[in-house]
Amino acid sequence: MFTSKSKIIYLNSKLIPQNIYNNKNNNLIRFTIRNILQNNNNNNNNNNKMSLDNCKKVAAYKAVDDFVKDGCKIGIGSGSTIKYAVDRIKELGLKNVICVPTSFQSTQLIVEAGLELSDLSRTPELDITIDGADEVDKDFNLIKGGGGCQLQEKIVAYSSKKLVIVADHTKESTELGENWKKGIPIEVVPMAYVPVMKKLESSSFSLTPKLRMAVNKAGPVVTDNGNFIIDAQFSKPLSNIPQLAIDIKMIPGVVETGLFVNMTKIAYFGQTDGTCKVKSI
């Protein structure tokens, strides 16, 4: 709504020169209004993003402070939250900390932070892995793999004494699928993606699989391991998740699923008020 005040016009707390407001060219006025409203929307989106980023930072910092000590052998997960965990490890200046990555991304984070980089051939037993999740249900079942790294993430987590999940508050749910709507990420051998998708569609699973397509290249997403990813969507709450994970994994051509079952007992969720909610069993 416009309100005239001396030489300026107010629109949603934005100032418009009066000569533009009085201009007989209505198209110019509409163009100006549209740009202002678009800028407002962009600012709101940026504020929301900053808020979630702060939540991720709170969770990552708290987990690192609680678990990472001098001499720790740490698995470094993948995803947007893990950057803050690496930042905190660097800030603490701990001695003799060895980091094993779960992806190309986390390898870069470790190297750029100047931390000691290793791998499972040299450091096969880890004290802890800190990683994110796309969703965590009340029983600590996880969906991971939104970033396409679930195979290496699961291998590194399995090699650790403890898997600690760090995430913003939107990743906490009662049941899988409550917040995460993109389905179960399933890594498959490229030659097998069509028969695997047909099997997932069958009455044995009743899932809706989609081959994940790349954004900045033609064709499908290719993982760090040279495989494809199928996102298997589901409309009803998943039942017997441990058995479902096994059944999917048994399909020939499936390399790994994004269902992480009985792998963690603690999760940190950053809240919008700057606090961190810690859940454990």
C-alpha cells in the first residue's frame, strides 16, 4: 500500500522517489513495485538461510567440544553442517588429531583447514565420526545421502567407535519422511539402474524411484565412486526399517542405501534461539 509523505513514497518500508510514483507510465510503476517486492522476498530467504546456517554451526561446535580431544582419530562427514565441525576442530588447535574423509568435499575441507589427512588403509579404527543427516527419527534411524556420499559415509561410520550426528532442527522428526520428502538415496551400479528401479516399484517395496539428475551437467549425478543414485520416494510411513534396509541392499546392482540403522545413539540439533538440543539413547 502506498502512502504519500513529502518527497517520498513508502512501500513495505521501502522508499520510492515521488517522481517515479507520479510517473504516468504505469508500467514503470509496476516494474518498480515488482522489483521491491522481489528484493523483500530475497532478503527474507537470506535471513531464513542464515538462521539455518547458525543452527548447523551451533550443533557442530557443541559436538566437537564434547567429543574431540588431543590425539583423536576422527571421521569427517559430508554436507553443509560438516564445514562448521572442521572449522571448530581447527579453532581448538588440538594436537595429533587425524582426520579421515567421507567424500571429495570433506577431503578438501580437511586439507584447507591444515588438519592431518588420513584414510582407512592407514587409520582403519576411528574414535568418532561426526556427520550430518537428512533426517533422524525417534528411534535414531537416519536417512543420509542427499549429497550423494552415503557409501563412504557408512563405511567410515562403521569403522568408528561412535557416530555423532549434527544437524539443524529441521532434520529431527518422529518418523522418516515427515520432513525429508526426497526419498531414500540408493547408490547403484550404472548398468543396473533400470532393473533396480523396476524392482523398487514392484509390490515387494511399493516405492517411487527416480534417477537423480545432475544440475550443472547433462545426465545423471555420478558419485565419488562412479555410480548413479536413485531416490526412492515413499508416501506412507516406513515399517520395519531395519528389514527394509536389508531387502533393498540385497537387490543385485545396489551398492548401498541411505538408510542408517542402529549406527548412532546421539544427535545434536541446533535451535533457532542459539541453543543446542542433544538427544541420546
